[in-house]
Amino acid sequence: MVNENLVGGLRAPGASVPPLLEVRNLRKSFGNVEVIKGVSFDVAEGETIGLIGSSGSGKTTILRCLNFITMPSSGSVHLSGERLGFETVRGADRLLPERTLAAQRRRLGFVFQRFNLFPHLTALENVAIGPQRVLGLSRSEAQERAAKDLERVFLADHMKKRPSQLSGGQQQRVAIARALSMRPSIILFDEPTSSLDPELVNEVLSVMQILATNGMTMVIVTHELGFVRKIANRVIFMHGGVVKEEQPAEQFFQNPKQPETIQFLQHLSQQEARSDPAHI
Amino acid sequence: MAIDWGVYVSALPILWEGTIATLEISFCAIILGTLGGLVLGILSLSAWGPARAFVRGYVDFIRGTPLLVQIFLVFFALPVVGISLNETWSGIAALSLNCAGYVSEIVRGTVSGVEEGQSDAAKAIGMTRIQTIVYILVPQAIRPMLPAMTNELISLIKNSSLLSVIAVYELMNAAKGIIATDFVPFQIYTLVAIFYFIMVSLVASLSRYVERRLPAW
């Protein structure tokens, strides 16, 4: 699944393959407060994007607007060239019927900060319910697929357990398997490790790293900058509802250009230094 | 006043028959009313505006008019539109229609009380609103729904006594028959009260048993 047009994660200039995901001038207001103020970016197939920024900068809202869990106020999202959520009829944007929108959403996996597993279902059923009810697989086919996807996130031994019997890290891995089972073109991660105990963070990050290595296209909202530096091809830095800086990951961390970025990175590295026992 | 035990002895078999009839009628109305209420409740949570408006109007009507009036309406209106049911079935129909209105409100309340992130997660795997309600939200709402549902079922059993006005044979009607011949209203109504109380107590303890046995997560 390696994309020939990716050079160190950046599309080569003049590359003919269109981006997998195209976000154009996305805006979102809640009441009178505009949270997203016109955001545009592309994601190429196989790319891993780190979407970072201080809290309140609009990262999570952007992610939720990409698969229309939150309705954007304006702007457009295209996946493999297909407009998501809206169609243009006589120059005006019109919301697609719910059924069409639901069918489009299957193609974008979403992993939530608080896992949002279905508490009444076992791990296996949580993963199988999408393929069975949405993709129309038979019960046994869906469960077979779910079992394989749970193996991919190293939970083969926990399939029969309910979410309440699993640790946070295990629950989040079930959630990743649930997203994978729909065979999405891209997976969106909304702070996947933020509600985990520190010792459980790594088991989730290592699963995500394997996905990235296998060529899964991912957009990750996170505060784990070390992880972003390690696996992201590109970093998008949000500040006050706009994209302040967008760079290949290594360049972003070594040579940030915008004053807001520099301040953000300094602030975080100071925090890390404080919490690192070696510095005490 | 000397107690005439003979009255009780001769009344008991008749009241027992009436009790069986009350249980049969209530059982049918509970099944139909719960199913109807579930459908109405799901419609009231759907994304389809006209369906929500219909359910709202229906619930307003059921809540806003006395059950006694509804019983008469069903009994006299159904033959007009060409549906002829005997008095027992039109009584069951009236109780079911009434029950469905209240159950739909219970369903709507408890289902929308299921945590918000569940709808997001269901949307994210491409479920439609109806799929989300049926496969994700309703199963989680069953346990919190149970106490309110129990209240509704108890009301229904007690309300079935109103069907005696359209000559449905059930416990209350059986009692009226005994009183008309023996003229011992106090003794018979006391027995009737005890019979209803026992039925309701059984339903309440059955509900508590089911609630304990339902899986918690």
C-alpha cells in the first residue's frame, strides 16, 4: 500500500494522484462563536497526519466535521474525489439524505477519546456489529472478520468480555478494531490516549504505529508529540481555529516557523521536563 | 353484624373466573400496547418529522382524554368504520391503544437518556438513525425502562376494571353480577380489592426478579 507519489510523506510536486482527503475552507460556528475559521488541507493515501494545537484550537471539531458527526457550517470535504455530506444543487449546498450520509461515513473510521464502545455488547460483538448490520455480512462472516481484527490489536484472548471488564487501553484497542472492521479508507483518531492511565498509553500507540507502517491513512489529534514525531509524515498545527503551520514532521519539530508554534512547542517541552523524573 | 361466610364461599369460584379473564385481557393488552409503544417511541426518536408529529399528537390525545372516554370511543367508533370486534376485543384494543401512548413516552425518555457518545459511535460506523436506535440505544434502555414499565403494566391491570362498562366479562363485571343477585356489595368489593392487590403484587415482584436477572454492564 506504499504510495509511489509519497516522498518522505509529502506529495511530490506535480504528482498526478489526487489526494485521498481534500478539506476546503471548512468553517464551523456554535451559535455566534466561530470555532473553525476556514481550514483547508489535503491528506494523501497512506499518509499519517498529526493534527496538533492547544486545547480549544478546534482540532476535535475539525475531525468531527470530516465525517459529519458534527455538521460543518460551510466548506467542503472530498474523499477520493467524492463530495461528503452535501451536494450542490443549482449553486446551493444541500445536505444529503441521512441514508447516503450514513453510507459515506462507513469509509471514514473514527476512534473517540472516550472509546464510546457499546457497553451491552462483548468486544467481539462491538467489532462485528458494523460489518453485520451496516455492511450486510452474515453473522458468522462478521464475527470471523471481527475476530481477525481483534487479533490485529492483540486482543484475541478478550473477545468474550464486555467493555466494563476491559482496561482503558484494551477498550481503545477494541475501538480501533471496530473502526478497522469497516475497512475504511482513512481512520480519524480524536485524542485516542488522552483518557488513558499513563501506563496504558503505549499499548494503544504501538497498535497505531503498526497501522501506520502498514500504510493505513490516518489523521491523529493528539498531545503525544513524541509519537507524532515518530510516526507522522506531516504535522498540521492549529491555533485559534485556523491552520497556523503545516510541515513535514521532522521539519516541524526541528525548525518551526510561526511564533505560535514555537511558543506551543516550548511550553510543552517545559511541561515534559517538569514531569520527567530525570529532571527532578 | 354477623358475617355470612356462605357469600364468600359461593363468590370465590366466580371471582376466580373473573380474575382469569382480567389476566387474559391484561396480558393481550400489555403485549399489543408494549409493541405499539415501542414502535411509536422509536418513531418519535427518528429523524423523520411527520412521524414525530404523528406520535406527539397521538400521545397528547391519549394523555389528554379519560380512559373511560377512550373505551367508549373505540367500542362505538370501530363498527362505524366497518371493524366489528366483540366487546372483549374492543376493550383490549382500547387498553392497548392507551398503553401504547404511555409506553412510547417511557421509551422516548429512557432511550434519549442513553449516553450521547453512543449515537456518535454508531454514526461513525455508518449506522442510520433507526439502526442506531434499534441495535444500540433501545437494548441499553431496557433495564432503566423497567420500573416505569412496571408502573404502566400495573395501571393497565387496574384500568381493565373499567371495561365492565362495555359489558366485558372480567373481575369487576363478575363481582357486579354477584352483587346484583346477592346484594352484598361491601363483602364482594373487599374480595375484589384483595384479588387486584394480589395480581398487582405478583407483577411487581416478577418485575423486581426480572430486573435483578437482566445483565448489568
